[in-house]
Amino acid sequence: MGGKMEDRLLRLKEVLEIIPVSRATWYRGVWAGFYPQPKKHGRSSLWRMSDLQKLIVENQENRTKPASSGIAP
């Protein structure tokens, strides 16, 4: 396996268990480019686990950056 985790495909219900937002908020975020685009499988929309993990890591990194006041010292 080479140490790489299997990249599972998740249905919306599973996505919303990981990213706790409403269905409408999720789809608005997808449309706006804040959340990853789904992979279509027939009529189903599926998201890759790796895309969600990347989103979580990026959000955690943004939270740990110090806020800038916009005022020069």
C-alpha cells in the first residue's frame, strides 16, 4: 500500500458529519469555491476524503495565523 490512505468517496450526509454546516450552506460554499467540487457518479455527488482533509488543514492553518490590525507600527 505504500503508506497512503485510501481516498474514500463520501456522500453529502457523511461530508456534513465531518464539516458541520447545513446542506444549503455546503452547496453555497461549493458554488462559491470555498468547498471542494463533487465528483459526479450518475446522479450522485461524491466528495473525496482527501479534499475534505485538505480543507480542514487549510482552515486550521488560517486560524493559527495572527490577526493583522492593518495599522503599521
